[in-house]
Amino acid sequence: YEYNYNLQLPYTGKSRVALKEEINYGITHAISIEAIQSFIKKNKRELESKGYRTESFLKK
């Protein structure tokens, strides 16, 4: 879904995250910073068109 919203106004809609108070022991999934940077580079134009500022993620 794609929604138009004003970044200057606080969000008052339904919460999309919730606090989870239990600990799940076991396998941890990790994503390398290189994979994250690659994703941002590949999707830079679309991310920025949606209001995300990507420059700080791509600095070295």
C-alpha cells in the first residue's frame, strides 16, 4: 500500500509495531552493513522519493 502523509504532523493511526516482552533464545539473523548499503544504493531514488534521506547511510 502507498499512503500520502505529511511528515510534519504526528501519526495518529493504528500502531504497526508492538512491544514484545519475551526473550526468544536461538538463532539470530544478522544483515551485514555491506548488504544494507547495497540495498540503499540500488533503491536510492525510490527511497528518496518517499522522503527517506539516504546520504548518511552511504558515507564512508
